[in-house]
Amino acid sequence: IILERDLRDALATKAFELHYQPLVELGGDQVNGFEALVRWRHPEQGLISPATFIPIAEETGLIVPLGDWILDQACRDAASWPSHISVAVNVSAVQLRHRTFAQTVLVALASSGLKPERLELEITESVLLDDTESILETLHLLRRTGIRIAMDDFGTGYSSLSYLRRFPFDKIKIDQSFVRNADSAADGAAIIRALVGLGASLGITTLVEGIETEAQLAAVRAEGAQQVQGFLFSAPKPAAEIARMLAGHE
Ligand code: G
Ligand code: G
Ligand code: MN
Ligand code: NA
């Protein structure tokens, strides 16, 4: 089991690392960004998934310093990539509610030199469940600087549609559960079609997550999604590998 002390030690010894997964634009099948996904390199247990430690970091409040590190590192990594490539960073509700959040983001941009237009923040619907006014204010402030805001795991929470009216999201990321049966003419495809249509009418980019097969890609393409992400293109890879890959393609 993971203890608060272990997480503190990991932060102090810089045991976290960021991996990146490509975001693919469907028009020309071009990579136009990467999502940062944190991992913990444990001396005995190897690479530990964020699904294991993020909930504990949230409960203990350690998500604030960890989130600061993630934002700073992601902006630094992205600043070294070609200028048309963006970085998307997951932000947890606890982190977003913290009074220093906006400041942290602006400092990460300033110290890395990354343009705000190259940073996308991914938040989940749960973020908007309570304390909504101050959170909306923070999101508006950040968005005015040019940062883009994406709603992650779209369709898994509830009230999604009312949130789309209350806040001008730049992107919705359609949860991977919908693509699972999208190639079998089942409900998934109908839901993706409806969400892509909704995004189009609101001027919001739609990305479908969790693409693993060519059949799923073809189905999602047919529904008119603009962007995709998934193991078919690449699993999340260490920052150094991304940098090498991008350098090779310049
Ligand atoms: O990469 P992976 O499938 O293991 O991620 C598991 C979960 O952890 C996902 O829900 C993902 O959004 C979350 N996660 C990954 N990286 C981060 C991060 O940097 N910050 C936060 N808050 N969540 C993350
Ligand atoms: O919650 P969020 O969407 O931020 O988390 C993305 C998670 O989904 C990461 O843990 C990432 O490793 C995982 N992921 C990315 N692509 C695929 C995929 O094609 N299939 C599956 N099963 N998981 C994926
Ligand atoms: Mn995400
Ligand atoms: Na997601």
C-alpha cells in the first residue's frame, strides 16, 4: 500500500516522470500535441500508475505540489518541441480549487517560455460539481491568456450538457468507453456521432479517446471527429523518446 510518506519522499527525490501520448488531427493524420501522463518510478515496484497514487495525492493534498511539478515539467518539455506541437496536462479538482492554481500555471508558462496557446488543461466534469463560481472564474482567467480548456472523459459523468453551456470549453474528449463498440454498429457509434455533432454546433473540437484498432479509427473518422488518441498510434512514451522522435521529424 502507498503511504503519504512514500509520496512525500517521491516528490523530494524527484521520482516522478512524465510520459506523453500523441494527439492526432484527423484531417492530415498529423500529430499536433501530446497528453502528459505522470508515472512514479519506484525503486522496488517499478513504474507505478497514476490510477494508484493520484487518489492518495488528492486525499492528502500532495496533489498540489505534485501538480505544480507536473505543470512545470510539461511546459519545459513542450518548450523544446516544434512550435506547432501543444501539450495537454490533466488537472485534478483539488488542484484547480487551490487558491494558487492560476498563479502556478502562469509561472510555469513564464519560466519555460511556452506560449499559452500551446498549453491545454484537461479537467473532468467532477471539477464543476461544486464551488463552481470560483472555479469558473479561474478557468475564464486562464482561457483569456490563450490557454485552451478541454473537458476530459466526456460522457462519463452527468450534467455534461449543462456544463457545456456554462463554460466555453475548447475541446471535449469523448471517453474511451464509447469507442469500445463503435466498430460493431452498436450504441457507441451513435453516441460518438451525437457528441461530434454537438461539438460542431457549439464550435468545440471533438477528440475520441482510446482508439486501438483500424476499424475503430475508420468508424470515428466516419462520424466526423476531428482528433483521436489511443494505443493504435502510440502508448504514452517517456519524454526523452518523444524529443528524439520530434527531432527526427523536423
Ligand atoms: O496514464 P494512465 O492510463 O495510467 O492514467 C490513469 C489516470 O490517471 C487517468 O485518469 C489520468 O487522467 C490520470 N492522470 C495521469 N496523469 C495525470 C496527471 O498528471 N495529473 C492528474 N491529475 N491525473 C493524471
Ligand atoms: O483519464 P484520462 O483520459 O486522462 O486518461 C487517459 C488514460 O487512458 C491513460 O491512462 C492512458 O494510458 C490510457 N489510454 C490511452 N490510450 C488508450 C487506449 O487506446 N486504450 C486504453 N485501454 N487505454 C488508453
Ligand atoms: Mn486526460
Ligand atoms: Na480521458
